Amino acid sequence: MKVAQFSRIGFIMAAAGSAVGLGNIWKFPYMTGEYGGGAFVLVYLITIAFIGFSVMVAEMLIGALGRRDTVSSFERLAPPSQPGWKYAGFMGFNGLIIMTFYSVVIGWIFYYLFEIFSGLPTSTEAAKATFDNLVANEPGIQIFWHTLATLIVTYVVYRGIKGGIEKTNLVLMPALMIILFGMLVYAFNLDGFSKAFEFMFAPDWNKLNSEAIVRAVGHSFFTLSLGMGSIMTYAASLPKHTSITKAAFIVTFMDTLIALVAGLVIYTFLFHEGAPAAQGPGLVFISLPVVLSNFGILGTVLALLFFLALSFAGLTSAVSLVEPVVQYIIDRFDTSRFKAVLIAGSAYYLVGIGALLSYTKAWGSTFSIGGKPLFDILEYTTDSILLPLGGLLIAIFVGYVLQKERVYAALEHEMGEKYFAIWRFSIRYIAPVALIFMILNLMGILKI
């Protein structure tokens, strides 16, 4: 079944929307704080350039050549003697696994958007109590917001490539950038901006330990939404004669820029009020609202805009997490988009309820395995195993299995011989070695 095509700008916005998610605005800033600022950012930028971009081009290439769902694309492109490569296409299901807890987090963001109108917490203790109470004691509220997030995402996916995904990203991505860059302009005039800039871009090599390097390499890969089939599925709808290299560069640039802008904005607010940098995952949900409460009414407006931007980032990524499985069901079972969306949406929604219940006091033990909450198990499995494994399979397939002549014909006129040789070396050697090391490290098999 032939899939609808994006417009060129629609594809860029959709692919950028897939890449720009909660990892850029929530995870990147707090990891920067935990691992010493500038040195972490530098390693992150280097690995984006030499690993993330290379794998992004490779994943787009598979989608653009295969022109089907992820399984069918591998099946079409693999040599007849290696039919097993079609199973690599099941990386498209990684996104649906991520959605089981990602939708819950989007629900938390919706809850905070609603709660802002009741006033911001004025102390860290109060902010932490609010968040802890939501997660541990309010399953009904969490299910409500999780349901709302699911309904929005599945409706957009149901509307299809042109009517849903492209239109949504053409609205939300510019809105996200306007909000963040508007906040950056405001932050530029605060006393904390110069300190935030120095913190993020002046490397302190004494703080760059082995763990920081591994986390920077890992996050530079995960933030681009690689290894889950989203970019591949979108690229199957890429207009012909579109430059894959240019599209990958623009998406990578936008994704990285938004992460850096979000970090600058958050740390400017923190340093302006004398708050510490290293505050962990609670930075956005606990620390930032308290800091913004000191800005008075303006702080409430800034908090509203920030969580609105965060919700936009979450929704654009969430749509891309569901689409690969929907397209697989449509292609492989020749069914309607409505049925495919209903199956995929119901699957992650129901497991998502179990994930959010695994953090509650009343149901935590019921929805835990081996003492670990289902939420944590799902997150660890995707982050530590499935996503880097998906990226590794993409690198190996394009670097060693897909005919070099076919890859050369698709990319050489875009890159030129010199840069094609550099990219091919990266996808054959640098990316696979880094991803294997990352998998072994995150699984605890190899530590440095």
C-alpha cells in the first residue's frame, strides 16, 4: 500500500518534531547540570556530529529507498540471501513501548499546565510534595490526563500523514520555537544569563568523568529519535529528489539548537535566583516552578509558556512513536488506518495505566516485577537495550549489507566523494563501536 507523501517543509517539521521531545527540554538540561556543564555539552555536540548525524542519514536512507513500513523496508532492501534482516524492522515497535510511559509523562505535563493557574509552589518542599502526591496517591488524576494525551495523539495519527502529522507539526513546531526563543530573549536580559552561558559552554574538564562521557554519547543518540523506526517511517513519505543529507542536517541542527536554548533558559532562571545547577530529574517539575514563583505574575506566565512548549515537544514526538506500528499494521494486514490506530493506541494506553499504577502506593507492588516498578522496567529496556540496538542494526545494515553502489548512488551527489567517504567510515566503524560500547555499559557488562 502506497503511503501519502509529506511536503518538503512538512517532512522537515515532522522529523524535527519527532527528534525534539522531552529529552531536549527536560532531560538534556538536568543531565548537563548533573555532569558538570560545558564539558558534558562538548562531548554531546561531538557525538551528535559523528554518531547521531551519521545514523540519522542511514535511517532516512532506508526509509527513502524502502518506501514502506519498517519491516517491509528492510525486507525489500536486504539481499535475497539474507531474509532475516526483515526482523530488524521490528524496531518500529520500540516507539510503542516508549509510549507506554511517555504518554504518562505528557499527562503529568498537562496536569502542571492546569495547576499553574492555582499558583506556583514557593518552596522546594511544597513542589516536591505536589509531585510526589500526584505520582503516589492520585492514580485517577493520572489516568485522566494519560487518557487525554492518548486521545490527542491517536486522533492526530488517525488523520494521517498529510491531514494529521504534517499539519500538527507545521503548527506546534514553529509555536515551540517561538516560545523558547522568546524566553531566551527575555533570559538574555537577566543577571543569570552570563553565568548560564559560561556554565554550559566553558568546559570544566575536572568534572568530565567516564560516566559523564557515556551519558553524553547515549543522550546525543536518543535525543534524535533514532533506532525506533520513526525517522525511517517518515522518510518513507519523503518527496522524491529531496536531499537526505540536507534534511538530516537540518533536523539534527534544530534538535541540538532547541536543547541548547532550553538549557540556557532554564539555567538563567536558576542562576538568577541563586539556585544550584545539579538538581536531577526534578529540575523541571520541582525546582523550576519554585524559582519562577519569585518572578511574581511574570513567573506564572513564564511557567505557563514553558510547560506549553514542553507539551508541544512531547506531543510531536509521541505522534512519531505511534506511526511506525500503525503503518506496519496497515501495510502487512491491509487494514484501515482507523483499525490500526485503535489497535496501537489501545495497546500502549492499557500498558501505560499499569506503568503509572506501578508508582502508586496502593498498586505499586501489583504492577512491579522483581521489586521494580513497571514504569522503570519499560524505560530501562528501551533506553539501555532496544534503542541502541536499533541504531546498531541500522548502522550495520547500511554500512555492510546494503549494496555500496546503491548507497553511493543515493548520497554521493549530495555529499561529494570526500564527505561520503567520511560518512561511510563513520557509519561502518565509529557508530557501531560506540553503540556496542554504550549497550554493554548501560547493561552493566562493561564499565569504565
